[in-house]
Amino acid sequence: MNPVRLLVTAALAAAALLAGPVRPTLADGRRDDPGVIVYPSAAAANEAALAAALANPDNHTVLFTRGTHIFSSPIFAFRRTGVRFCGETGNPSDVTIQSSVNAFGAFVVDEATRISFEDLSIENLSAFGACVELRSNVSAAADSFAGDVSVRNCRLSGAVGVFCRERAFDVEVVGCRIEVTRASGSGVRWEDGEGLYVARNRFTAADSVAATAAVLVRGALSPDSDGDRARRILLVSNRVEGNFEVAFNLSDVVDVRVQRNRIEFDDAAQFIANGAGTADDERRGRRGIVIQRASASKAPDDLRVFRNRVRSAHTGVWLFNVDGGSVEANDLRTSGDAADDTFFGDGGCALRVSLLGDQCRVRVDGNDFRRLRSVAPRPAVSVTPAGFEGLCFENRTPPVSNRVDDGRVLYQGAP
């Protein structure tokens, strides 16, 4: 695709998602707006009273007062349009919603649109629950929906920060701090819907937690999915730190932009899946950005991985069975490892490309592949299947240009 068209497409999609839901505001900034529910207050003194107030379509805002509010049941936005949940001070550290509802979100959006969460700390203390859950389709027999949801300036702590089930649409997660507190958890989990915008967030894993991914797009894996690819996925200017197996793991996507993100794993390029120091520990190479075909009928295409910085990954970027796009101007220094892992069986590389066949439609240009930790003569870029290594680099107009250290080849078989 023409690079100009790529930029225009990304800009239009970002603008549409940035607009997000129409956020109700407090009338003149006062609490006496009849549509504002102050919690707790005489009108909403407990969970049951809050649930009843949320069922009233005249109420458009829940304003949580300063302090920690403990809930034993999910807070539902059910069959509602245009509801805002917010803290009273504008500082998420001042207002905490604490829940321990296992396998549910602390907040659940179901058959609802134009829902926003702002200036809140949300903690789900259970083993599997999310902080915010979009219950767009929970079974083959339930035809639900959830979308046009905004999570801004929040602190989320749980097994999953934002969990968007099948067919969720138009969700933005912006300016949040998201901590994954359980093994195999993820910061943002997306199934196969259209329209995900994740920008300016900081993702971390709690101490001693081996997290799966900061952002996980599962694609068409679920029997309840539409079997199509997730569309309009934009990950921009996020920061990922800590013990994640993969920073961004994106399956069965189309029209995906991963731009200007900063990924810094801890020093070891290996991810210890068990982590108990036993013989069952599995050493899998950490991967910064993964875009792959999983269960969809078509391979990912129209992708752009641009100006990202990845540090201490076994594999900086991995494209598996993709059909087209570009990997440009990324800083993938310090990728690789002296020790082989159990997943790839090698010391890693800056970029790994698994081709569908005898052609490469991915442009790889302007990247920094220096200071790799894999042992020479391992190349900076690993391309499979064997015999097609030069397809992403040779005979390109204009010529491609990537930076490698002296003594290390760009790809296998490179001159």
C-alpha cells in the first residue's frame, strides 16, 4: 500500500477513536445536577441502591467520592447509553474501587454504548477477574453487544485490566497505568472486534508475576467469535516494563498500527513460564511485538510497525505468516540472547519473519539492529522458509537500509 495512504488511514482511524464516546458532564460542575449519582450518599448509600440508580435512564454520571469503596458484586452498565463513571478529584490516586468478583469485571458493560471511566483506581483482587469487562458476547446463545467505551486517566490493577469480549467495538484506553497482578494475565485483552485504540499507557507486571502480554489480541480463536480478523488496531506511545512474555501479541489483525511504543523488559531476554526454579521451568524467548496469523481465514496485512523501541527481548519483532506491511525505523538494539530458548531453539534476533511462500510483501527499512546479544554468526534478521531469505531486502526500489554491527550479517545468506 502507498505509504501516504497508510498515514492517512492511521490518522483517520485515530481521530475517529480519539473522539470516543460523547461524555456527559456535570451541569455547571455542580453535584446538584439531578442526573449525577454521588456514591456514597443518601441517594446511593450501598451497592443495591447504586444498582437501582443506574437502572434509571435519567441518571448519566456516577461520581465516586474520595476514599476506597469495596464492592462484592460487579457494577453494571446494562442496557444503558451515555453513562460516565468518574472520581471526584480528577486524581485516580484519590478514589479507589476495590472488587474481588472472580471471573467478572469490577465494572461490566453489557448491551451498552457510550460508557466512560475517568480518574479512578480500579482493583480486582480475584484470581481471574478484570477491572473493566465488555461483555459483548458471552455464549453462542446470547447475542449481546458492547462498544464505544472510553477508559482514561485510570489506574487498573488485576488479572486483566480491560477485557473486551468477542465483537466489542470502538474502545479507547488512554493515559492509564495498568498493572497485571496474576500469572498469565494481560493489560488489555481483545478478541476479534473492530476499533481498539491504546495510547500513552504504562503497563507493568507485579512482583513475581509472569504476565502473558501488555496487549493481547486473540483473533478468531473463540467459537463465539465471528471468525473474522480484528480491524483498526492502533497502539501508540505506550510504555511496557517488566516480566511479560510478549509486549504486544496481535493475532488475525488487519489495519494495525504499532507506533512509537517503548518496550523495556527486565535484563534477562528469557521468559521463565513457570518461574518456580524447578525442572518444569520453560525458558521461552521474550518477544517485543508479535503479529501473526492464528485461526482466521486470511493472513494479517496492511500492518505498520514504526519507530518503536524494544530492549532486552529475545526477539524484537516477529511477523508470522503475514501478507504485507512495513517494519520501519524501529530501534531493536540489545535483542537476542547468548542462550537458546525452548520456543525458537536459538539465540534470538532483532526481527523474525515467517513467510507464507516464495514472496515477501513486507518492507523492512531504516531499523537499528546493532548491539545484539545473540552470538555471531547469528544474523540480525531470521527469515523462513530457507531459501527465501533475501526476499524482504533484495531488488527493492528504493534500496532498503538497516543498521547492523560490523561482522554481523543482516539476514541468513546475506552478501
